[in-house]
Amino acid sequence: MSDILIVDDEKDIRELIADILGDEGFATRMAANSDECMEAINAEAPALMVLDIWLKDSRMDGIDILKTVKRDNPDIPIIIISGHGNIEIAVAAIKQGAYDFIEKPFNIDQLMVVIGRAMETARLRRENSSLRRRDLHQGEMLGTSAAFRKLKDQLEKVTKSNGRVMLTGEPGSGKESAARFIHQHSSRASAPFITVNSASIAPERMEEVLFGRETPERGIEKGLLEQAHGGVIYFDEVAEMPPGTQSKILRVLTEQQFMRVGGADKVRVDLRVISSTTRDLAAEIAAGRFRQELFDRLNVVPIAVPALSERREDVPLLASHFIEAFNRTQGLPAREISEEAAAALQTMEWPGNIRQLRNVIERVLILGEGQGPIEARELPGEAAPAEEGRIVLGGQLATLPLREARELFEREYLLTQINRFGGNISRTANFVGMERSALHRKLKSLGVVTSAKAGGRVAHFEDEDEEV
């Protein structure tokens, strides 16, 4: 939004205002009637409008235009001008959202003062809105692993477009953070990011929540789609959306407009759509629970968000980030993580992914043992040793002969370390105190099967720094 739209049926007035504003350094556009006005707004929303109340040979008068613009573009300040000014018209205009009312013939200096104030007010509103929405830690992406770098590279590429993105991954893996990263690094960063929790909205209320409603008692109540105008709408767990709502969302994506529940007017929206799911949508489509046409519309750019098991190298970094965040927001101790605790965290199973890691760190800080480094014994479950200097033997290991038990232990130990270092054979060999070639021979002798899957337990290594 960078120019001022002047709407007046008198050509001399339009051109006079345009010349004055041009002298002050403002870019302008002009419209003689409601059709030209709406066409100009639909092409590009202006920074401000100067609007005449009375428009000859026009389908809509100034008040009608004011209502429509404020409905679809509430942030555009509108200054009403009229040659038939009276207090009733002025009050009606202000009630409908006009910034100010000026009577013709107007004083040029007065007009410029009002325009200057309106532009400054609009700027401050945009800044305040942006600050209210901004959470410096939502959408923050942290990691150094190969799987994470691949994800971030994909996310950075899609920030430069308005293409629809479908994020897939396990629960708690960070799909919403990925969606917020796209939003915060796009041209829509100052506009809203609205989340639709498809799984938590009752099916019978879904359309009202999304599209809003109009009632004589409460007037217009905007839905989530309208609240997201100009920004991003994020459909979390989109597979949970009721079939009837899927059809209507498909129509919105096609037409970029909809009607509120109980309303008679169409609402135009400009949205970028990001979706996420933990389900296999191909299976949902085959079972008749998800529309193929909607999937095709949403799945323009598919991005897989890796599980935490595929990026174990990042666990200590993420844990330290959560410690800092809990210290800042809850006043919990700003503790460091001991080397033994970091190694234990990297070898734990994380079915709940990043969300589970966050919960574990919060629990440790609340129930912790003072201000010193977090030790492995403070961690839950199998990550902590039973006693200092001892390990607990599993049932199978305890029943085997020494040679077989040693081989089983070595296999599991080495696979755990490979996992811990993200598949980097050089770092694994350095940590366990073996030459790289000796580690290769050991893995082969233990019957370790190679795999190129990122985050897998083993890999085929071709060079000194290869990662899996």
C-alpha cells in the first residue's frame, strides 16, 4: 500500500487533489464512480482514500463504498468529503469507520493536515498490530543437522512465493513452527497468522468459526478466514476437517471469497494457505474421508518435517534453547547441560518429538537439583543410570554368554553413537576412540546393515564428512 486513491465524480476536484498531493510527494490514483473505485482497490489496496459522499451515475454512494472497503480492508483510512455537509452525514460516516469528514469547499491546508494524521495513524496501527502478533520465539528454527538444514533450505525457498504448502510429519515435530517461519520471512510478515485447529473445532461449528456470521442481535462477527485477510491461514491437522467444510474451503480457494453464515454479501479475502497433517492423506482420500480436489489445491509444495530421531545432533541445542526460554518466561533456573546428560538426551527415544523434549526440560528444571549443570541422573526413564558407575542389564543381555553379550552390547552402543552424531562416521570414531577404518571393520564384523536414510541408525559412508 503506497498510494492515495481519490474518488470523486467531479473531474476538477479529483485532479486538484491529485496535483496537491503530487506536489507533496504522494503517488495518487483516481476514480469517478464506485465501479472504478472497487476495480482500483481490487488491483492494489491504497494507503489511504479520499472519498466523496455523493457520486453521480454510480451504483454505490460514498457510504456504501465506505462500508464495503471497511469490511474487506479495515486498515485503509478513509477521509470523507462532501459539498452537502451536515452533522448527520458526518456522524454516519464516522460510525461506519471513516477517519474524518471534510466539507467542500475545503481548505487545502486543512486537507493536508488530516491526510498527514490519517497516514501516521495507519502506520502506527500497522506497527502496533505487528508487535502484538510477533512472538520472537514462535517460528524460530534451530539446528545444525543435515535433516534440519534440508528442511530449512526448503522453507526459505517457499517464503519467496505465495504457493500453498503442505507440511507433513509426526506429532510434535515442529510443523507449526515451520509454518510460522514461512510467514515471518515472507512479504506477509506484518499481516496476521491465523491458526485453524481442525481437530479441536466441533464439526457443527466449523463453518461459523471459519466464515463468521451475521445476526440482527450481534451484527457482523468475523470468522478466522476474514481475520487472516492479507496474511496466512494455517490449517493444522487438515485431515480432521469435516467433509462438508472441505467442499466450502475448496470453493474459497478457487474464488477467494465466501459468505458469512446468515449473511447476504460476499466477503473477498487475500490469503496464503499453509496446511499440516500427521495422517497419510492418500489413505484418507482412498477411504473417502478427504477430498482429492482439496488435496490437489493444498499440496502445491509438499514439505516433510523430520522427526527428532532424524536429527539427534540438534537435541542439545534445542534443550539449551528451552532452558533459556523457561528462564525468561517462568523464572526457572538457567542451568547448563552436562556432557553426560547431553549424550543421554541424544540416545533417548522421542515419540513426542520436540514437544516431548520441551516437556522433559521443563520438568527437570522444576524438579531439579539446584543451579548446577543438569546431570544424566535427573533425566526420566532409561536415560539415567541406576547408580554411579553401573549400568542396568536388560533381560536378553543378562542371559547371553559373554561373547554374544559383548557383541550385542557393542552393536547397540555403536549404533547409538552413530545416531547421536547424525550419522557422521568421523565424529563417531573420534568419540568412541577408534580409527575410522577400524570402526568400519568393527561395524562390518557386527553385521551392521548400511542404509542411506537420514536419521537412520547406520549409513554408507563415502568421504570423511559424509552425513546420513
